[in-house]
Amino acid sequence: MNQRHSLRPVTWLMVGGRHAGIALFTVFALFPFVWAASVALSTDTSYMWVFPQAFIPHKPGLGWLIRVFHEIELLVYLRNSLLIASLTTLGVLLLAVPCGYALALIDFPGRQALFGLIILTMMLPTETMIIPNFLTCIHLGLLDTWTGTIVPNIASALGAFMMRQAFTDLPRETLDAARVDGASEWQVLWRIALPLALPMAGALATLTFVAAWNDYLWPQVILNSQDKVPLAVGIFHDLTGEFSTSTSLLMAAITVSVIPVLAGFALTQRYFLSSTLVGRQAI
């Protein structure tokens, strides 16, 4: 009894510290978007650099948001980003799901060594792959194409790792029962294993989509035509540099570019919660 009472203050302190850390991280993560949205919605930008007035729209209006659609090809950039991010996500899932299944549930020579090599590739900085990928695209004639933008990003080591962990936690008895009934490995994968691992696949899809949507470096290297570039590259080309017209216009473009990602996350957040619960149960 005395030990239980002595632990209570420690427990409350841990819970309070955890919530305080989450609150601090939330504020740190949200303040750039709140600031950009506040500037984009302010017709009077004189408080743009004044704290804390900059976080509250001053004389609210939609003028900057309307101007950004007229002064740059924002809808074209949005379309390009949507296509590139969607196709990249689809490609990652089509490769990561079978790869994770094979690494988790199929015994073949060198499986552990192959998994170790995949993990090692996760430690390489992304920049180290720019030159090899660029030379490969030159030889394949993929410069200035969406194919060259998408294909190098669909072989995801993180995706293979996440799906392997999801398939490893599945009950073997259920999968063996399907095999005894005559199901092939492909049928076991797509009809039984993948539906059970859907929360992790959804989390992987969301992470991949956000990363592809925000990707700037590789599209900037591989694409030359302005009508093919995604949103991040288009906004940088049109609204930054010595010929930039307005910081408020840039903030309006950034705000518009973030809204689709936030909407997508709101629609798929249950997959994150489900995958988190599965991970905690596994621990």
C-alpha cells in the first residue's frame, strides 16, 4: 500500500511531462503554418514581423489567396503534385507489400542478409542517390519526364521494413489454414494478410504521399519544363528570389499547398491510430 502511494506522484509527474512534451511539440510544429495562414489572410501586412500580432489576421480578407491563383499557374502545379504523389504512393505500395510479405513469411536462402541490406540503405542520405539516379535517367531517356520523377522513389526501404513488421505480427495459424485450403501465396497475401495489415499499409501510404508531395530536390533536378514541375518547385521558381513580388503572396501559396496534405491526413488519421495501437500491443 505504501509503495503504491509512493509511486503516484511519480506516475502523475510522468503523465504530466508526457502531455507537456506533446503540447510543446504541437506548438512547435503548428506555428509556421499558423503564421503563414495569418499573413495570407491579412489585407494589412504591417504586423507580419511583429510577435504575437503576426499570428492573428489583421483586417482579414481573401485577397492574397485569390491573387495567387491568378498570378502563378497554381492549379497546374497542384495537378502535377497530385499525380506525382499519387503514383509514387501506388508504386511504393505495389513493391513494399510483396517485399514485406516475402521477408516476413517466406523462407528462402539469404532472407536475413537481404533484410539487413535493405536496412543499411535506410542509413544512406538521400543526396547520395541523386547522381546515380540522374545518370540512370539520362541513359534511359527519362529526363524531364514524370516517369523519371516517380520511378526512383518507389523502391522504399522504409516501406519494406514497415510491411515486414506488420506481416510478422500476423497469426501464422490463419495463414497456414488458407494454405491448407489450397490458396496460393499470392492469394494468401492479397486476400488474407494484406487486409489484416491494412492499418500499417494505410500509414505507409500517408507517409509516402506527404513525402512525395513535399519533395523538392529530385523534381528540381530531373524536370526542366515549367508545366511539369510539382507545387514545391513551381512556388519556389515563381515567388522567391530577387524578382519575388510579395511575401504575402508567397505565404498564400504555401497555405494553399498545405491544405490538401492536411485534408488527406484528416481522412487517413485512423490508420495512424490503428497502426500505433498495433505497435503498442506488439511491444
